Amino acid sequence: MLSKRSEVQVDVTRPIRGDIVGGSSADIILKQARIYASERNFSMEYVMLMRYSLLAVSELKKHPEFGLKSSEPDIMRMREAGDIACSIALDRLEVLKPLLVKRFEQLEAAQLEKRRHADVFEDSRVDGLRVLNLPRTLMARFLEKAKANTRNNLETCGILCGRLAKNAFTITTLVIPKQKATSDSCSTTNEEELFEFQDTRDLITLGWIHTHPTQSCFMSSVDLHTHCSYQLMLPEAIAIVMAPSRSPSQGIFRLTDPPGMDVIAACRNPQMFHPHDGFEGQLYESAGEGHVRVADGPLDVRASRIVGGYEERLRKGVGAFNLDGKMIDMPVVKWAQRLLAKAESIAEIDKASGPASP
Ligand SMILES: [Zn+2]
Ligand SMILES: [Zn+2]
């Protein structure tokens, strides 16, 4: 059971910054581990730390930008931080292991006892997914913020952020970041600010929401690829599509698994919009009621102004700099630093444990 839920994948076809909105997979996994540790849910903490270690040790190596090198002081610091984070995770796993073995023995004994009494053992998770609570007002409040764009036939997107407690996620904050939009696409333009906003408040990215101003309510091929990154980061992540001019006017979606996740993660079609022949109609589905629960609950809406500092830095000339004749902007640098830190920590582990398999 542990090994199945410990699998981690990184989408190696995407550039570093495009990989993730609002944090790296590793950061999100560590956040979850910390929450489970504070709740003394050691088995889930173990799963998260396993996923983190696997991600660090194996998957990031496959990233084409893995080999980035720099001796900038900032990057050196990031390297050290990465080393420490990874070794702490591995140490903690060693501590947790005996606790878990004991716990599983207890559970197994309890289950045997239950069967003896002819009871049916039921898992509280639905399809292995943890519950995600969605505030009832979210869609209406998002549409209200998106109104001007929708009127001008421009898409709007927002990021769903929230918390994990007692093995369930709750969306607490809707962030509408700075973005560029057309009638059939939108993309965030300042992931760095968004990431900092989430990090300082310990928020986890739980999915995203966007409008189709004139189109119907469906997941375009661009949407499928965007959502694949979210769902790789967090299997419970959702995509909400709002199509106010059509009926149905809203949908809560996730990629099927299988075949949706595998097909999209493996798709290398460079066209923005493209078909996925042979799989149309099977790639995504409405999120199940056991997975997403619409409920009354507070919602903090943060529209766009969380950014802003970036342009100022850019004006002052510190937001972008020249590397080998190419202008590199800050978010790209940040992502590269994060990845580099992880890469370095992997190298350290390899050094300590002998050569890695090719
Ligand atoms: Zn769309
Ligand atoms: Zn594709």
C-alpha cells in the first residue's frame, strides 16, 4: 500500500517555470508531511516523506534542465538548503519505519479480528483520493471578479489554495494572479509572487478555476495539459471550468487515471490545441461526490494585486539579468535555483550510496 501511493512523477517535457504554479511538487509534498507530523498521523507522514525522497533521488534527474550550473552565492545557499532538507527527510523515515511496522501489525490484527466478526472493512477514501472541501460561494465569487474579462471575451484564471487537516483538504483561498488572456487561453505571468504568497501562509495548491467566456463547459487540450501538472503534484487537485453563457455553466474536473494522466503526461504534441486521437472522451471526468464536497465555509478572495513588486524590481534592473547573452527573468531564476538545490542534494546522496543506476 505504501509503495503504490509513494510514486512520484515529474513532467520532464515542461520548462522549470511552466511545471508548476504555486510551488514545486517537492515543496507541496513536504508541507503535507509537516501537517501529518503535527497531527501524529505517522503513516501518511511516512508516505509523503517517501514520495519526497523518491522525487528528489530519482525523478528530477530526468529533467532536461537538471544540469544547470552556477556558483552564484544565492544558488550555493539553495544547494545547502536542499541537502539539509533531503537528509532530514531520510533521517525521519528511519525513525518512522519501526513505528509504522508496529502500527501495521496492530491494524492487521484488528482487521483479522473484524473479519472474524464478519464485518466489512471500509476505507474512508474514495478511489484512494482524500476529500476536498469546496466552499459553496467560490464559483459565484470568482465569476464576479472575472466579469469585466468575460464581458470582453477574455478568459480569467484563478488558483485554488487551501489546507490539509485530518486527512482532508479544504479550499480556503482563491487567488486571481496577474495573467495574460485571450478568448480561449490564459496564463499566469508572475508565479514567483504567487508562490511566496502561498508559502508565507502555508497554503497548498489544490487546483485551478478558469472561465470559458463564450465556449461551452469542457476541458480543452491546453486545459488537460495544464491540469496534468496540478494532478501530478497532488492527485486530489481539481480543475473548475466556468462557462457562464452556456448550459451546463460549470464543471469540476480531473484527469482519469488511467488513461488520462498517462496519455497527457506522455503527449509531446507541440501544437497549442491538438487532438489526442483514440482517447477523446476518456481523458477527463467530473470529480466524484466522495472526492469533492461542496460545503459552507469561509473563502478569502485575493485578486491580482498580490503581484506588483515585480515590475518595480524590473524597472530598477534587478528583476532580470543577462546570462550568456540571454535575458533571464526572476521567476525563471527562482525555479532554476530550487531545482538546482534538489539536484545537488541528489548528487550528495549518490555520492554517499554509490553509483546510481543509469
Ligand atoms: Zn479552458
Ligand atoms: Zn497533448
